[in-house]
Amino acid sequence: MSQSINGLNQLSKLNINKIESKIENTDNLSFKSIFENAVNDYVQAENKVDEDIYKLTTGESDDLHNLMINTQKSELSLDLLLQLRNKAIDAYNEVLRINV
């Protein structure tokens, strides 16, 4: 029993180290790079959906399941992009309200 608990402690330390390294890697990201990544992710997801639709309509594929999954991924990418845009606009408006 105590061996499994020790194993869990080591596992949790490993996961914490991975999370900390990911946080350190994101410290040097600018808003511009995050926004560009979101735009690129959306474009790639939308292109994948277009490709899947083309293959489905021409009969090259009958994989409707993955088409629906890719459509949902594309919608989520668009939602993320819109939320980033909204946050940027809110931040800009907040800066405009600052009295100098």
C-alpha cells in the first residue's frame, strides 16, 4: 500500500515539473504571437474541414464522423479567436479610459 502511495507522490512531482516547464515557456510569448497562433489554428482547421467536405462530396471518403469532429474543432478555434479579439478590444477601451 505504501509503495503505491510513494509511486503517486513521484508521479505528481513529475506532472508538476512538466506544468512548471510549460509555464516558463509561455512567459516569453507576446499577445501578437498568441493571436497569430489562434488565427493560424483556425485557418488550418477550416482548411481541413473544406478538404473533408470535398472528399466526402466527390466520393473519395465516406468518413462523416471525422468531418463532424473537424467541424467542431474549427468552431472551437473560431470561438477562441473571437474571444481573443474581444479581450483585445476590451483592453484597448480600458487604456482609452485612463486619465493622463
